[in-house]
Amino acid sequence: MSFRQIVDNSLQKEPDLTGNRDGSNFLKRSDSAWVFTTYFAEGFPFTIIRTVSAVFFRDMRVSLEAIGLTSLFGLPWVLKFLWSPQLDRYGTKRKWLIGTQFFLVAMMILVAALAPVSFGPVAIAVVLFLGAFIAATQDIAIDGYYMEALDRDGQAKYVGFRVMAYRIAMITGTGIIVTIGALSRWWLAFAAAAALFLITFLYHFFFLREVQKEEKRISELTNVLAKPRVLMITVLTVVMVVAIRQFLESGWFSAFKTSHPFLKSFGFPHIVGIVLISGLIVIGFLIGKIKTWLKNNPESYYAQTFASFADRNRFGTILAFVVLLRAGEFMLGSMISPFIVDLGFKVHYGWISGLVGLPASIVGAIIGGRMIARYDLKKVIWPFILAQNLALLGYMWLAIHMSGILSPDAVPGTYASAGNADLARLAVVHFFEQFAGGLGTSVLMTYLMRLCKPGYKAAHYAIGSGLMSLSGLFSGSASGFLAGWLGYAWAFGLSFVVSIPAMLLIPSLPLLIREK
């Protein structure tokens, strides 16, 4: 029997969908391997599209105004919950994962081919915008595959591997790929990215096992998308998105933001977040009527997805907890960089972030995931979330201790009395904040996965992750105004206050106990 026949037989073997993984020897032997490769594959295209592209465009002398428009590349990640239900209903997560990765390899090859030509930057912008939708879809498939392939203990156990793989992918993009482009040729950099991602794709194509049954073939989705009503809804959605974008960039709204400074950071993602949470609140209030309507319209799978997400005990508590859990952390995170610069430590920020913060966050997530798998979420959620939020007070203490440079009369970046002891304090606080943040990340990811019901796992995780980011959009935007008004110390202290409501919700939070 040939190698390819062996692989085909392995992929065609009926998956074990009972939750008992004793028969899944392949997965048991290689969980850490495929978890790492899939989440590396999730982080790498995101970094190429969102970060590496900005460096490339600037190196090609593209105007800052035009580069600013590349923020549109992030649109698919904001809107991915809109099409995530289709990945649960049509095909399998593995098929979506393999298919999207094939097109992402093609995207990177095309970008490499276009890089040397005169019209390259414009054409590449179009390719990357389309590629962003493919990459966001791949994210949905990977998260769904992770939840299908692992039981709940396994999902918690490998949270740290997810974080580590994603961070390594980002470092690979911003470090290796950007360095190749800057020191050699950009077409070579994108070709290297394509080659690296091709290896990942081939590994998944040959060795990633199928873990679920197919409800409907992907080919059937084309028939659904071709229906006049679906086409009309799609066109109206596109028109609405474009109209909102035009409104936010209009002269009237710009003038309005000038008179209301707190709106300067308000953008399209904020509107999407408001619409998502408002829609879920309405669904929660009308869940009884919606369930009755769904009984008479069993084919309304899209409506069923959102209704099933809201149809649970204490949904309001769950919604508030997911939205508020990282509000304080997001508020702090937006101000850490300017705080370090104003202390006069900007030359040290790189190694503090890369050599202290990054390993600490990875270790925190790994330890957090292992402890959740061993002791269950209910026993560790309090200490983990408390540690995450106490780190906010660490920065408050640091700002008070170094108040000399942060006083109104001080010149930012001229803290002449800063020495090794001050730098050590900063490194220790940053280490603890990143480590505790890793613990908090393990809690949040595990809880989001527990919100996902069978048959809707990819869609529910996309909805939950969208809600998770909502507080970051607003608390992060407000943090700059608060720091400028109150000073760093009070702003960091306020970030801890903002974190308290989520902690108060924990005693009444459902889904903390592992389901056997």
C-alpha cells in the first residue's frame, strides 16, 4: 500500500463523535502538534495581512492616508460571526480549514508575484482585502476544529499551546518576514511566507484527521447563496457597511468628533459591537417567541444559531461577564506603551516586551490551561481573575513610585534619576501583569468554549469572541482621555475598578462546572 493510500484511509476513517477518545490514537499522540500548527496557521496570515502589509506599503512610499485605509483589512474579523453559522452546517471544519489554507497559500504567492511590478501596491491591497475574508473564515474553522477534536479537559489543557503558537506566528511575520523584505526584496519576503505556509498546509492536508460527520456538503452552500433573497440580503449588508464607513469618514462626523473628543476613537468596529450585543439582548428578551417561530420554520438555521446562543439560564449574567471580564485589562493595555515611554524607558521596551512579557504570557496561559483541566474552572476562576486584576494595581503602584517624571511639571522621557532598580521594578511588574493575563486568557477561552453548544460550536465561539472584544473597543478608547485627565496612577487604579463588576458576577455565573 502506498503512502498516499495510507493517508487517504486514515482521513476516511469514521470519526469518534461520542466524546470517548480512547479510539482516537492518532489525535492522542499528536494533540500538541496539530494544536500548535493550526494556531500558527491562524496567526500567520493575520500578521501578514494586518501588520507586514503596512510595513511593505510604507516602504513602497504609499501615503500615510492610503495606509490608514488598510484598517479595512480588519473588517472580516469584526464581521466573521455573520457567516460563521454556515461553517457549522455545511462541510466539516477540516474541509473548511484545508480549503481556506489552500487559497491563503495562493494569496501569498500572488502577492509575491505582484510585489515587483509598478501597479503592485494597489493590486496587492485588493488581494489582501479579499484574503482577509478567507483568513477570518479559516479562524472560524480552526476554532471549530479545536472544539470538535478535543473534549472539555483537552480544550482547557491546550489553551497555552494556542496562545504560544499564535504569538510565535506573529513574531515570525513581524520579525523574519519583515526583515527579509527590508534587507532584501519584498517579493522574496512574501515568497518565503508562502513557502512557510505551504508547509503548514501540506502537513494539515496529509496528517490532520477528520473529527466530525458532514451534515451537508459544501457544494450545497452555493445553491443557497444563489437564492435571490440571500443575494438581496448580501447586497443590502454590503451597502449598509459601505454607508456606515462613509458616514464615519464624512466631514460632518469629523466636525462632530472635534467638538466631542471622546468620539475620536469611535469607528466601525464599535458600531458592529453595539449591534451584536444589542441584537443578543433583544433575542434574550424575546427568546420564547423566537423559539415558537423557529418550530414553524425549522430551516431557519441562521436564526437558530443566535437563538441557541441566547437560550440558556442567566443569559444576562453570561453576557455581562464575557463583555466585562477584560475591560480593565484592555484599559491598562492601551496605556502601557506611552507610560513606559514617558518614564524614559523606551529603549528598553523591546526586550521587556519580547523577553519578559511574551514568555510570561505564554507560561501563564499554559499553566492556567493545565490547572483548569486538572481542578476545573470553578475552583480556579477566582484566583486567576483576581491575579489578572491585581496586576493593574501593580502599574498603579509603579506610577505612584515614579511620580516625579509623571508630574505636570516634568518633561516626558527625561526621568534622569531612573536607574537599574527602577528598570527592575518595571520588568517585575510587567512580568506579573503578562503572566496573570495569561491565566485570565485561559479562563476566558475555556469559558467561551463552554458556551458553545453541539452543532453550533464555530458560530457560538465567533459570537463569544466578538463580545469579548467589545469592552476593549470602548475601554481602550477611553483610557487615553482618562490618563490625560487624571494621570497614569489614577487611570491605572480606575482600570482595576472597572474590572470589579466581572468579579462580582462570578458567584452567579453558570457553566463553571465541567459536564461529564
